[in-house]
Amino acid sequence: MSVLTDINILKEWAYNYIKNKDAFLKNIISIDNAPTGLLVKYKNKDQIIITSEKLDIKLLKKKKESDNLFIFTYNTKNNLESLISMWDSIIKYKSLSICFVNQESKLEKRWIIHPYTHNKISERSALKQGLMSLFQTVETKH
């Protein structure tokens, strides 16, 4: 019997989320393990899935602004604060999505943000308040 670590649980959750999201369209060709998460090959694109317990700008090291990136991390106060502090650095990644997860939440299990798009349509002065509202839709992961 093996004990799953938090990062393996998060990676499995991300895998299931991606598979379920594609259940009707059937655009996924393959999903492979990668050093930082998963690599998803769709019929028309590739997507790099990064799974990390902690949201950190270092996750984007060696990634191109044009890469199709999807980060899965836990819905914690520290990760929310990291998102806010690295906002100016991540809004240049046009195809970056970040999913904040708590699979044990009794409310929603996740919330997702697309920083590039969010930055285009929202007022900068309301950024922290808006992100906090999204954050509160999912219980905090402890």
C-alpha cells in the first residue's frame, strides 16, 4: 500500500479535472507525466500542467510567455498572497490559467483565474478585493 503525498493528490486531481473537462469534446490525444506535473496533447495544441502545493513565480522559470500553461495549486491564504504579489509578472503570459483547489471543500472545489484576461477587464484598484471574493468561494486548504 502506498501513501499519496499532497502533491500526488493534487496531480491526480488535475489529471481527473482535465479528463472530465474533455469528456464530450474528446480533443485530448494523450496525457503524459512531466517533471512539474503533466503534459497534455490536444488535437490542436499542447498544454503544460504544473502542479505545486505553493504558488511561486519560480514555477514559470524557463517557460515562454506564449506557452499554454495551467497551474494547479491549493486554495491557501499564502497562495492567494503569492498571486497578488506576482501579478505584474504573470499577466504577460497570455495562455496562463491558475486553478486553486481544495478537493475537501464543502463549497466549490476550485476556482480558476486567467490573469492576462482578468487584468484586461478588471479595475486594478479592485484586484485584491476581487481575488479575495473568488478565493472565498472555496474553503481554505489547511
